[in-house]
Amino acid sequence: MSAIEFQDFSCFYKYKKEYIAALDHINLCVENGELLVILGQSGSGKTTLLKCVLGLCDYISGQLYIDGIPIDQFDLKNSNIGYIRQELNLYPHMTVYENIAFPLRMIHTPQAEVDRRVKELAALLEIDWLLTRKPKQLSGGQLQRVAIARALIKNPVTVLFDEPFSAIDPTLRTEMRQLVKKIHQTFGCTILFVTHDLTDALNLAERVVILEEGKIEAVGTPQELTQKGYL
Ligand code: ADP
Ligand code: MG
């Protein structure tokens, strides 16, 4: 069974009285434990695709299954999908520790368990020395690590990255890509990584999906797509 499966799936936004397709007849199987990069220009439908997986889109047609369960029957509140948004969305008034701990607080996890998990993850992401700071006291790369730690704190089976590295410099991006690979290896999670950056696709992906105006243009390994002239 695929982790995520789109069958003839479309998603629309309502604009005045019209419905405009942001995703147009998508067919795609994401396998368990796969690191899939979704590559496309701005406006191609990348964020919409992630939002559909999170059940956040109103007007859909076709089928979307998460672990074999149709999206409309999937219990998203209790699901375990980590999501790192483009804007990171950290809580400015909370410390790094409390930002990371937040998803566990919401499910009333005992403090000893919270403490153990936060410290373990902070060590893995090399931000253990920043736990008492507030977000405004962090660099761009550090903020990203905190957002990633918060998304991983409940040990998700699937992690969605929405262009988290678009605003940072190239040297740091290389470092962050290594970090995504490390997370993939350590947790064995399925990763959907959305980007407009060709270098991300070439260096990170096991498989790349090229999205163009809501349609899948091509799917393959970075090598296959390079040979075919897509990358
Ligand atoms: P990407 O993440 O690849 O930049 P998006 O998924 O954000 O693309 O957007 C895909 C298309 O859907 C774009 O044409 C965008 O303008 C449109 N769109 C996105 N969000 C909305 C919305 N809330 N209402 C109307 N149109 C939207
Ligand atoms: Mg986007």
C-alpha cells in the first residue's frame, strides 16, 4: 500500500463564480519511506498539493488516499503528519523549548516525556544550546531547525516540507539538505519536499515529480529526468 495515492485528483479554488483548477488530474503514488521532491515554478500548485494531503482544501475531485484511507474518511486531527510551512509559523512569545514541545502539550504528554523528546530532538538537530531563546533571537537557519524539530516531535510517519529553505543562502541550503537526509534516515519517514530549486531536486530526491500549471509534467529519478532533458 502506498503512503499517499492520488487518482485522477483535481483541486479547485473558487474565484468569483468560477472554479479554477490548481491541481489538474493528478495521478501519483508516494511509497512508504520515500523521499520525493516536488519541483515546480511559483503558482504550479505545490503548496496546494501539500494542503490537500492535510485535508485543507474544499473543492476536490477524484481520489486521494492516505495509508489506503480516502481523505474524507481520514482522521486528520489524530493523524501523524509533520508539516513545515513556507513561513515556518513559530510562536514568537514562546521559547525554542516550548515551540518544539507545543504539539506534545496539546495531547497532554507527561512533562518527563516532553523533556526527554525535546532534548533528544534538539540534540539531533544541533539546537540544544538554543532551547531557552525566543525565535527573534535566532538566525534564519536556526529558525528552520526549530520549525523542523516541532514538526518531528510526535514522530510523524509522513513529513511535508514546503520550500523551507527558499530564503537562506546557498551554503546554508547545502547544510539543510544534509539535515533532511539525516532526518529521512533516522526516522524512516515518508518525505514530500516541495521546492522551485533544481539543486534541491538533484541533491535530495530519490524521485522527482515535475509540476507545471497543476499538471504532472514528468516523474522519475534525478538521473532519469536529467537524461530526458527535464532537469
Ligand atoms: P505554488 O505553491 O506552486 O507556488 P500554489 O499551490 O500556492 O502554488 O498555487 C497554485 C495556484 O492556485 C496559483 O495559480 C494560485 O494563484 C492559486 N491559489 C492558491 N491559493 C489560492 C486561494 N486561496 N484562492 C484562490 N487561488 C489560489
Ligand atoms: Mg507555495
